[in-house]
Amino acid sequence: MIHVLGDSNSLFNQFLAEIRDEVIQKDPLRFRKNLERVGEIFAYEISKELPYKYKDVTTSLGVAKMRVLEQQPVLATILRAGLPLHQGLLNCFDHAENCFISAYRKYDPNGDFHIDFQYIASPLLDNKIVILSDPMLATGSSMEVGYHALLEKGEPQHIHLVSLIASRQGIDYIMDKLPDGLVTLWVGAIDPDMTPKAYIVPGLGDAGDLAYGAKIDSKEIVPHTHF
């Protein structure tokens, strides 16, 4: 199942517009804050799909029967671009366990790339609900790698995948590669195109660089010569 939050009129679209805006993007603090804000909105929408139970809550005047989450989800993200979005989710699911996945684009000499998985720091995931976030769903490869990394830590009850912007190709790839029924996909918008280097168009650019500064490619590092 796919949920596209940007298809409905809400404040979500105001934040998404600012995240895309090349002028507003020049303020990294604002960029990170807006990613955090949309993370909070994703959390609220996802919370409507989670299982609840009744709990008696004692007030100063009596007892109120309240519906509360049966269990907190495990919040997972792919470093480093996913951190602000993850923080927004954590602001709402504030008792959640957390999982961090290290993966990056590794370019081949011919210019092609694959997603290189390095490590995962995670609690046990057996029978738990997991929310895996990554701001951009371009080819879908990062999400697929993240999904399989999660399975190394157990068998989740359900996995919610969260991306701010997805390409149509990435959506199709995920729907084809990941099992139906176990995964729900949540996106802010679906964009039509990608560049030859697999950046979404119109997209927003490189979310990690915009949030935390441009990274240097290892091929660009010049060794120091010591005398």
C-alpha cells in the first residue's frame, strides 16, 4: 500500500515547498528543521495505522479510559541524510527504540554505482513494527538494502517505509522487490524523472549535503607529503 501525503492539502505541502526551494535550502538549519517537521507529520499519519489498546489513566478527579499504542515502533534510518527526518519521527514516537544503517553510493570506474552496506546498529526486531526512513527514494536500491539489513536483526511484524520524495521508477522497484503485505510505503510526493546519476527531478538535490554540508569524494583526496 502507498500513501502520498502531498496529494491532500495540508501544512505538509508548505514544508515540502520550502525543502525544495533552492533559496531557502541555503540555510542548513532551516532545511534540517523542515525535514524534522515533515517527520513529525509522517509519524502522526502512520500512528493512525498502528494497533492500540485501552489503558486506565488516573487523573486528579477520576479514571479515564484511554486508547494508547500497544507497542512503540522501532525507528530506523539510513545515515546520514535520514537523520533529520528520523528526529521528527522520534519527536512523536519518543519512547521508540532506534536503529541506524550505514550505506552509501559506491561508484564504479565506469560511473555506475551500487549501494554499499557497511553496518547496522539495531535492537532485536522480532514481531516489532519498524519505520525505516530515508528522505529520497530514487532508484529504490537504498531502501531495498535497508530492508534486508533489518531482516538480519529479526522478523518484523510490519515495516513502514518513509521517503519525502520518490521517483516513479523507485516506487515501481520497491513494489516489485519487497513483499506485499509486510511493507507499507509513505511518501510526500512522487516526481516523474531522474538524472543519469539517479538524482530525482525536480526533486530537491542531495539531502545529505544540504543538511550537513558537501562531502568529499575519496577520489578527490590528495595524499599529504611529509618531509
